[in-house]
Amino acid sequence: MSKNRTTARYQAILAYDGTCFHGSQRQAPGIRTVQGEVEAALRQLAWPPENAVLFAGRTDTGVHASGQVIAFDLNWKHPDGDLQQALNSLLPQDIALREVQQTRVDFHPRYQALERCYIYRIYSSPTRDPLRERYAWRIWPPLDLERLQAASQNLIGIHDFAAFGSPHKPGGSTIREIMAASWKQERDEYFFEVRGNAFLYHMVRHIVELLVAIGQEKEQADAVLRYLQNPAVPPVQGLAPAQGLTLREVVYAE
């Protein structure tokens, strides 16, 4: 790409290990967040301090990302590849820019996203494994994969997910569309992939908690359907641990 000599909007794919972050969104001074670290790196490239980096979505404390999408405006007079290299040299070891490119001046990673894809990782063992527990939820006893798959299919479609989470803004809609939800098993590990147009606060983690209970036969097989058909009933109480969850991908029209 030719050299950019005026302020342009950049779109980037961001990966991070969420273990040591208090979520993605900037908070009070002294609280470490993904946004705070990215903006600190940009300020070293003469980025105006009054600007803000835009995110495709928020991730909670301890949640990871391999495909978070961000956008920011910057006057960068060198190739995009040099910008990626410069920012990665300034970012801490638990964050990296996977891609950087110029985009439309009106691009917004949150409002223009069509789909978001999350992966939740679980492993089944009676004893802990320190090398896996940073990125997975250890459960015991093992899960019934057939029950998991059947229950997950009830999530697909447009539903009121009020029993599974809360809107990010007071009074916001709890209607969401799930395009795909499926499980796969590899030896003692289970992977849940879910795709939707958007997700409520804690929605994926509440869903996983309930599905695991179904897979362990602690909940009835139709529990997901009952919550969707009666969104006004008391919500799902359990919450799957944050470290098993990763924002894998955000999909756009272009």
C-alpha cells in the first residue's frame, strides 16, 4: 500500500491472553485492560491522547481473544506492515496485532459486525493440569457428547436470551440470533463453538454452564429450551469460568 500522509482509519485483528487483564474495555487509572495497553502503545506513535480505540466487543476479565477487531485513526506515513511491527514492538507480550490495514473512514468494528464467534474449551480430569487450566475449564465427570449436541441445537435461531445474560445498556434488547452452536471432542477435551449476531453480558458462559450440567446429566435434556420459552423465569445461576472462553472471529460484510 502507498504511504499514507494524512490521518486514516485502521482496522486491526488483535489477539491477547486475558489472564492478567481486567477485561478489554478501558477502566479507572491503574486497572490493566486491553484497551489501555493498546492506547498506551499508540500514544508512543504520536497518537492524540483524546482519541479512543474502537472494539468489536467487550470481553470480561480473564477472557481471551484470537480475533478481536479494533479500529483507530492515525497519521502514519509508512506502510501498514511497518505499523503492525511498530505497535507489536510497543505492546506487552500478552497482546499482539495479527493484521493491520487501512479501512473506510466510517468503519466501526462493533456496529458493522454481522457475526461473532466464540470458542469455549473444556477438559475432563479428576485432577488439575496446570499447563491446561490457564485456557480451559476442568470438569469431572466426563460429558455426554450426544446430549451436548442435542441441547445446543435449541439455541439456534432468534430467541429472547434474557435468562442467559443482560444487555450491555440498561433497557436494551435481550433478543439475539444464534447461527450455529456445536461441540466436538478430542480425547479428554471438548470444544464448544457458537456463532451469533451479538451476545449479552455473560451469555456464552451461562450457556456453557447449563450445557455442561446437561452433559453430566445434572440437568434435564430440555433445559435450554425451557429457559428460552420462559425468559422471565429466574435466570441461569451458574457461570462457566472465564479462562475457557476465547473470542475467535468477528465477521463483516466485506
